[in-house]
Amino acid sequence: MTSTVPLPRRPVDPGTPAAGLPADPDAPARHWYENDLGWPTVPGRPLRLRTGVRFDVLDVPAEAGAEALRHLAPGSPVALWGDRMRLLVAAGSAEELPGLLAWLEWGAVALDLRVLGAGDTMEAPPPPAGTPAAGPESVQAGIPRGRSGQGAAVWLRPPGPGREAAAASLPAMPASPPVGREGSAPDLVRLVDTVAAQCHRVRLRRACAGHSADRRDQPLAFS
């Protein structure tokens, strides 16, 4: 008598896509962000990170953000996105920013400084070189590779390994008056004051450059 009982099926590898479904090219990077760093991502492509959960973001012109880099701890994450620099800060900083700018006497000044907080997202840069999720767009030794002219996000200073390392390096509001120690990671007060001053200088420099160009373009008049 022929048996009609089907042979046992081979266990499905959780990393193998179901039949007829395309593989998710962002799966390794998504796993790295969510499992290694504890940073929630948004479903779909391109891969995006939710802000306001584990971190907020100060979004400034790259020219202005460059000055802030020397004040940051080596493990403080910084991303590049086109001509913008994104400085990761502690979650909740977005709510503190308006009052902080006013307290630092920058509240009445027009600054090219934006903040991403709860309910916002940012494009996820490819994981850095040396991680299992790293791809051809990874960052190695702080130098972005494969940076596109369209401004694809890259890590200038990638987050350190592990959730604790990533969280500990984020500038936050101090529990006491902002004194700080030399060489320590900056608190949010000093960081915002630095980037605000640099944003203002960039704005003035661009305005002066534009004014000079307008004067050169004017025809000479003789009486």
C-alpha cells in the first residue's frame, strides 16, 4: 500500500524571502539599526529612522556644522545629507530648542537651523564599515564613500557599537548649570550656542557675497 503522507518539509530559513516575494535589500541595515542600536525604523524604502524616540537631530548647513565637530566627542554621531549636516542629540532636545535659543539670545535671529524630533524621520545612512550590515556605501575611517551628487545620507561619524555607547555620546541638557569639563562630550547648551553662531556667520557671509555680486553686476553711470 502506497503511503499518502507527505514528506516533512525542510525548515524555512528566516532570512530567506517567501516564494514570489522579493528580498528586502535594506534588511541587514534595518536589523543593525533596530537590534544593535535600538533605533526604530520606518517600513518601506528608502530606509528611514524615527526621530524623537532614541535621539533628535539638529539639521544645519554643513559649513556651519563643521565648526561644531571639534567640540563633539569622537563617538557623537554625525551624518551628512547633501549640503546639510545632521548632529544627533538626546531625545527631547527638539522641545528644548526654542526656549534654549531664546535663553542664549538667538531667538530673534533668523537661523538656518532646523530640528527633527517626535513624529519626524531622517534618511538612514548605510551602516559603517566593519559591521555585518555594511554595504558598498559604507563609511570607513570617517571618510564617506559613494556619496552621490543628489545628497544621499552618509555617516561622517557613525554611532558607536551597542545601545549604551550610542546613547551615552548624545549631547543632552545638563542636570546642573552648563559648566562642563575640558574634553568631555558637550551638553546641548554649548552645542546649540556653537551651531547658532556658525549659522549666523554663514548667513552673513552669504549675504555679503550676494551683495558684492549685485554691485559688480550694476552698470557704471556717468553724469
